[in-house]
Amino acid sequence: MALLQIAEPGQSAAPHQHKLAAGIDLGTTNSLVATVRSGEAKTLFNQAGQDMVPSVVRYTADKVIVGHAAAADAVLDPHNTIVSVKRLMGRGFAEINADAEHIPYQLVDQSGLVAINTIQGIKNPVEVSAEILATLADTASQTLGGELTGVVITVPAYFDDSQRQATKDAAKLAGLNVLRLLNEPTAAALAYGLDSGQEGVVAVYDLGGGTFDISILRLKRGVFEVLATGGDSALGGDDFDHALVNWLQQQTGQSALSHSELRQYLVTARQIKENLSATEQLDFVLPLASGEFKGQISRSDFDALIQPLVRKTIRACKQVLRDAGLDTEEIQQVVMVGGSTRVPLVRSAVAEFFATEPLTSIDPDKVVAIGAAIQANVLVGNKSDHDTLLLDVIPLSLGLETMGGLVEKIIPRNTVIPVARAQEFTTFKDGQTAMAIHVLQGERELVDACRSLARFNLTNIPAMAAGGAHIRVTFQVDADGLLSVTAQEKSTGVSASIQVKPSYGLSDDQVATMIQSSMLYAKQDMQLRLLKEQQVEAERVLEAVTAALNADAALLTEEEKLNVEQALAELARVKQGDNTAAIKAAIEHTNHITDEFAARRMDMSIRSALQGHKVDEV
Amino acid sequence: MNYFQLFHLPAQFELDLTELGTRYLELQRQFHPDKHAAGSERDKLMAVQQAANINDAYHSLKQPLLRAEHLLALRGLKISNEQRSFMEPAFLMQQMELRELLAEISDAADPEELIDEADQQIQQQKKALLRQLQSALDANTPEHDHQAADIIRKLKFFFKLQQELELLEQQTQD
């Protein structure tokens, strides 16, 4: 009866209904959205007919403008036009301010985090990125004729935990359901790998506007295994522009630039860079308040300017090969990703290092979005027979602060994710009930040379003699590369409470407040959205538990089964209403009732997973 | 958790690494979080934990030292995280000599030659100890298990030396 009720048609989505999903490449310079339609992944075009949307957001007194129109205003209104916001994601004010000379808007310190002072008040990078994401999602919903079930958003493989978390927060703020944060090189490999069905070891060299990644992957029968990854999350085509701006300043003799002039120099620098990809010698015009400055530059002048930057990327390639334990001869293909790989010096340096001509058959500006779309289509459940498997790694080591300002590594870089590692701590004072843990990310030995991720305060530790309490702290990194921490006192089994203070991030409460106060949502919308979220989750729980009951009811006693059915019937009933809190409570109740069932099923499936193999003696 | 059981492989030191790799991928194809992305929050969380367990198990069985430690732990002898560092004088002597050899590398006229020499010595010792470890573990008696634990402790020194040597080799190349 209960089962019949929840299986009734119309109450749950038809199992084979095509769900709308998109892949979003949130780039430093440009952003794109793509989706799989009729089995083919393609980028989507907005009403103005563009698929590449400049990652530029302009705040006016009463509006927010995103994309081409905003980019066109960058020189006119530099203070309110945010360009390359990706470089600010998850970063501290002090970290960014060091090279503030190249940022033509006013940065402010928002309790340690970097933010921008605009005509609409202080905006942090998460809010600015949310505007770009919302614009892209809009394009997708309009083109596809419906709301998106979920999105995959790409991030540089070398993004650390704070930068990833900031990206996820931005998606949340934009009202998107994130299926996965996918590393950009992995997305590119997916687009190429599925395209050509090739096997072997490939290197993905991804030089974007503001970030550089190098990843080595092994492709084998649908498995994309990242062997090692490296890079620089603050090195990209933007830096080529900045090198050119310095050179232009030498030519014009203008040493101090106003924000508006700096914008103009950057615009001209970018034009020069792009034109020099196709020509050896270039005459250019730089518009100045005092009139036009006419000059000439050759490609070899430009090459000399960017040579140190390109060399830096090649050094990273060397390191990543070492990490993978491979020689250059073992790399069968090199895939080029990112607009900056159009620069001839970059291409020739990469070709020379790997001793092979790099692949560019998929547009380097679009390949990441296409890969993300392919994965989004799989994750949302449109392709049930797929057998691709992405095994990615953590790009930077995670460690803890120990005595004397040193870092002890808990999870080394290039460890396959998801990963969980536990570490035991003990109290050093009688009756000690609290403990502070400082988590860092980076390769260096000193705390100051690594990036601070968060400080955790463990409280409620049972009072015991010094050394009596053993607290087991588990660090878990999920498939998005995001860290979470849990703690338990071993002898008593008491879970210690954890308070997280992200060093360069927003707390859950701050994100919630931002969502509520956001102009993207009226209050009404907000409540509707929360209700809908819970209804969707209730639907997922109903579907999952019903399927589990149908398959494995034998694992339950009659009484347990009855309890589960009652919980489901109650959840199905509450779901129909509009009481968000009640739905949430019913979900929690159902989860609680079925926890043991889920654990038994997991045990069973693990035991039977390799049943095809002969069971060797143990 | 018994990692050998997880992969349906016999609980012994000698292991078919190709087979281990194949079974690992087979498990991840079923339990990786990407296969549960459309599930409920609880399902997703369980998938993360399960995939993390599988990764950890694979990581531990792939490397001989961790595999040996896991095997001993299954037999009730835990040696990970121990603070014990007592070693026979002859062994410590040998370690000191190798360390001195490593220290000479950065100033040597022909560092390559010294690197090769150190590498050869380390590899030789490692091989011999791994052979001893294998037979001690195969014997599978409490007494042999304690011997095996001692060999693991010694091997740790050599793995560390090898790492340092690799670092030195990189530095001379750069």
C-alpha cells in the first residue's frame, strides 16, 4: 500500500526522461556554456549570437551588465567593471594587494578576503562570479527550453581548496545545482578522448587567461586516470598583457597610469598579442588623452617579453613528469587548451619540450566547456550505459601545523580522490576539553610558506588525564577536491564538535546571508527555492529507498521493513505540501530509519562487486 | 577492513599488481561518486566514503611496505605510527656510511658516479630485505611476524634514503 502509493505514476519523474544539464567553463577571460543534444556536445549561443561571453561584470547604479556590453565599458567605467575576477576567487586581500598595480578597480579588505568597491557597494568575487554563472545558465535554460537540473563547472586543476569552495559558493548563489567541479584539463581530455577513442598517456597543457595547468593522464578503455597535475593558479595570458603594458609604458614614457589609462593600455596590449599570433611585425595605435601613440613591435620583441613566463610553464611540465614517474618519450599526445596556447612561442616551446606536435583539433577556447557538458550529461543520469570513469587527483598536499611552525603532510599531492586519511591527536594537559587544528595546503615545510585553509576548534572532548583522550581526526577530500573534517574521541566514541574558520573563504552562514540579500532573488523566490530544493531531495530519497526495497527487502526483518515503508509513506505525504521544515524533517527521519539498511546494502554490494572473479583463499 | 578481501585476492605478500589494478578499476566503476551523482545526499556521502576506502585499500596494497604492514595488522601486529627506533649497531653503521656517501654528492666533481654508486647499494640492500620479508611473511608464525616487522623497520630507512637520493639527482640535473 505504502509502496504502491509512492510508485504511482505522476509522482516521480519518469526514469528515462531526458534531464537538462550543462557544462560551464567559468574562465578568467571568457566563459562558455555547453550541453549534449542528440548525442553531441556543443556550446550554446546567447541571443546576441555569441557563445564566448567575456567574464566581465559591470555594476551601474541600478543594473548589472555581464559579457560583451560590460567589456565594451571597461575603459569608460573601470572602477565598476570587474575583469578577470577568477584571479581573485578564494584569495585574501593581503595576497592580492601585492600586485594591485595591475588592477584598475578599488580593492577592499572584507574581513581578510578581497572584495571590490563598486557603485552598488562592496562586491566580493563570489558575487561577481555568480552574475556570470547566472547569465550562462540563463542562456542554457532559454536555448533548451527549461530549467537546468544540474551543472558541471570547471576549475583549474591547480585550484586549491579555497578557490574551489569559492567557485561552488558562487554557483550556489546563482541558484545552480552543482553536479561536480571538474578539473579543466580532465574536461579537455574527456572531450578529446571520447572524440578520438585514443588510448595511452597524454599531457594536457592548459594556459588560460589567468591560470596554468599541466596534467598527465592515462586513457584506457574509458578510464581517464590523472597521473599527476601541476601548474600555477596565477599565471596566464593576462600576464602576457601586463608584460606588454610595461613595454608600452617604456615606449610612451608614461610611468604612472590612471585606472582608465591602464584599461586602455590593457586593451591595446591584448590586441597586439592577438595580432602577433598571425603576423611577424605589427604597427599599432595606442589612444591616449594627449593624442594617439603610434608604434611598432615585432614578434621577437614580444617573445622576449614573455619568454620568462613561458619558461615557468615548461618548468612545471618537467616537475609534473617527475611526479608521474615518466619521461617525455612516454607522452604520446599533447593537448592544447586555453586561448593563450594560440601564442606561437607557447606552441613551439611545448612542441620542443615534449618533442611532438601538439593537438589543437578542438577549438582550445571551447574544448573545456565541451568536456564539462559530456560529464554533466553523464552525471545527471541521461546516459545510464556509460562506462567512462574519471579518476582525478588532489593538486596540492594537505597538511597540519605542528610544533615550531612546521607542516606535517597528511595527504600528499597527486593522491587519487576521493580520499580519507585519519590522524590521531592526544591531549597534553589534564582535563583538556578543546584543541585547535590548523589545516594548510602546499608543498613547503614551513607554515608561512603554505596556504592556510582553515582553523578547526575541537570542543567537547571528554575530560581525561593528559594523553588519555585520543582524538581521531579524519580529513576527507571529495570528488570535487573539497576538504571536510570530522573528529571522534576513540575510547568514548564521542564526536568532538568542529568549528570551521575558513582562512580565505565564506562560512556557510555568510553564504546563506548573501543568498538572502542577493538581488538575484526576491525574498519570495528564496523561500520557493528552498521548498523546491527539499522537494527534489525528498524525491531522490523516495526513489532511492523504493528501489532499494524492491531489490533488497530480504536484508530487513518484517518489522524493519514496516518502519521503512511507514517513513516513506510519511515522506511522500509531506512532500506534497509546502512546509519546507516538515519535508526536511521527514527526509532526516527517513535517512535515520534507513541508515542501517543502507550500510547493509553497501556491505553486500562490496562483497558481490567482484563476484565474477574466483574467490581466492583468504 | 581487510583490503585483500575487498579485492578478492589472497592475503599474502606476493601480489599480482596487474590483477590488483584491474579489480581496482572494476570496483571504482561501481562505487565512484560520479556513478551516484543523481542519488540522495546520503547516497552521495556513502559513495564518497566507499570510493575513498577503495582508493586507500588500493594505495596500501600497491606498495610493498604498506602491503606488508597491512598483512601484519590483519595478523594482530600493528607497527604503523610507532615511535620505536631501536636498531642493531651494525645496521646503524651501514646507514651512517650511506648517509655520508649521500652528503658527498652535492660537492663531488662527478656527482653522477656517486649517485650511481649509492643507488646500487640501496637497491641491492632493498632487494635482499624484500626477499627476507617475503619469506618471513610466508612462514606466517608469530615469531616470523616479529622478524617481518623488524625487516619493515629497516626497509623504511632504505626507502627514505632512496627518496633523498632521487631529490639529490633532480638537484644535480637542474
